[in-house]
Amino acid sequence: MRGGRFGAALLSAALGLCLMSQPLSAAVPEYVGHKYCRTCHSSPDNDRYHLWLQSAHAAAFESLKGAEKVDPECLACHTTGSTGPLSDSVSEKDLRGVQCEACHGPGSLYKKMSVMRDPKRARDNGLWDVTRDVCLRCHR
Ligand code: HEC
Ligand code: HEC
Ligand code: HEC
Ligand code: HEC
């Protein structure tokens, strides 16, 4: 859990109290890293994982030199989820490069098989539609 997460949790709790129809525990999606996606998206018939691994996006962190590797400005587009929130199970190191979640959204809530199988539930749990705007966040 990172800084800001507590504030976000308080905010969603407060929203939950205001809108009584919303569950109090409304969770904020967190970045989990490409290893999670790999477990289900590297089957030979539709190997999204290795397709990505061979792309320039996967190597985007390696393009940074020296002090650029810790410059928040560069990290914003050459890593994934640099402003978080990150899941407890990953560190910044696990989120180097433009990973799956940079385009598909933070995966902590949608990565469960039961959710992923259902396009609507997946979107309700943080899966983004990859529109042009997603690319334009970094490609200006
Ligand atoms: C437990 C297995 C599992 C994990 C982990 C998983 N997925 Fe999926 N994902 C699926 C299944 C099953 C589908 C349904 C259709 C398919 O096979 O593509 C799916 C579908 C998708 C789709 C297409 C959804 C749509 O409706 O357009 C995207 C995009 C996706 N996953 C991205 C990810 C990303 C990014 C991660 C990592 C954060 C991830 N998945 C982790 C199993 C998984
Ligand atoms: C989180 C930021 C980010 C997002 C989102 C993003 N990109 Fe990129 N993209 C980059 C960076 C950074 C590079 C350069 C990687 C390197 O070589 O260091 C790159 C490289 C590329 C390249 C290769 C360019 C070359 O010169 O070889 C293509 C093509 C591309 N992106 C297309 C897209 C498309 C299409 C989308 C949306 C679906 C997208 N990108 C979303 C950051 C992003
Ligand atoms: C707003 C997003 C964004 C920021 C901020 C950003 N970059 Fe990039 N960077 C990109 C994209 C997108 C590309 C790919 C451009 C293309 O090929 O079309 C790229 C490409 C590069 C490349 C060329 C990679 C190659 O091998 O072709 C280098 C080097 C680079 N960036 C370094 C940096 C450094 C250093 C910083 C910080 C001072 C930085 N970038 C900040 C988005 C960004
Ligand atoms: C640069 C942005 C970008 C990155 C990074 C990215 N994707 Fe995608 N992904 C897309 C776009 C755009 C589409 C829809 C068009 C298409 O099918 O190629 C898509 C489609 C998909 C689909 C649904 C289509 C199908 O064949 O089932 C899955 C699943 C998926 N991506 C998984 C992943 C996984 C897993 C990763 C990381 C290993 C990843 N993506 C990385 C942009 C991205």
C-alpha cells in the first residue's frame, strides 16, 4: 500500500456513506505488474504476453540513462502506474516499461478469472477500453 491509498480509501468510504446504495468497501484498482497477466495470456494460440515482450513498449525503461531512471517526469511515460496505487505484491521495479496495465488499466480487481471472463464485469472492475486517448496520454 502506498501513500495516497489511505486518503483514497477514506474518500471512497465517505462516498459510500453518501450514496447508501454503494458498498462501503468500494475498492480502488491497483497496479499488479505484467507477471499476473502472463499466467493467463501466454497460451500458444493467443500469446499476448510474448507479443508485448518483443515490443518497444516492454523495453521503454531501458531507453532511460543514468539519472533519467529516477526522474519522475521520464518515469511517467517509460514505466507503468508511476503515480500508483501499487499492489502490496509489487515494487516500482516490477512496473518498468510500458506494460499491459498502462493500456488496459490497473488490474488488481479485474484479473480474477471469474471477472475476466465477463467483459462487463471486467470493465466494472477497472478494465479500460483502449481508445486513442489512452495512447495520447504518452504519445503527444
Ligand atoms: C486468471 C486468468 C487471467 C489473468 C490473471 C488475466 N486475465 Fe485477462 N482474460 C482472461 C480470460 C479468460 C479472458 C477472456 C477472453 C480471452 O481469453 O481473451 C481475458 C480477457 C482479457 C482482455 C480482453 C477483455 C475484453 O473484454 O475486451 C484483456 C484486455 C485482458 N484480459 C487483459 C488482462 C491484463 C492486462 C491482465 C493483467 C493485469 C490480465 N488480463 C490478467 C484471463 C485472465
Ligand atoms: C505509458 C505511456 C504509453 C502509452 C499509454 C502508450 N505508449 Fe506507445 N510508447 C511509449 C514509449 C515510452 C515508447 C518508446 C519506447 C522506447 O523505445 O523506449 C513507445 C513506443 C511506441 C511505438 C514504437 C515507436 C517506435 O519508434 O518504434 C509504437 C508504435 C507505439 N508506442 C504505439 C502506441 C499505441 C498505438 C498506444 C495506444 C494503444 C500506445 N503506444 C500507448 C509510451 C506509451
Ligand atoms: C508524455 C510522455 C513521455 C515523457 C514524459 C517522456 N517520454 Fe520518452 N518517449 C515517449 C514516447 C511516446 C516515445 C516514443 C516516440 C516515438 O518513437 O514515436 C519516447 C521515446 C523516447 C526515447 C527514444 C527511444 C528509442 O530508442 O527510440 C528516449 C531515449 C526517451 N523517450 C527518453 C526520455 C527521457 C530521458 C524522458 C525524461 C526527461 C522522457 N523520455 C520523457 C514518451 C515520453
Ligand atoms: C500499448 C498499449 C497496449 C499494451 C502495452 C498491451 N495491450 Fe493488450 N491491447 C491493446 C489494444 C489497442 C488492443 C485491441 C486491439 C488488438 O486486439 O490488438 C488490445 C487487446 C488485448 C486483448 C484482447 C484481444 C485478444 O486477442 O484476445 C488482450 C487479451 C490483451 N490485449 C492483453 C494484453 C496483455 C496481457 C498485455 C501485456 C502482456 C497487453 N495486452 C499489453 C493495447 C495494449
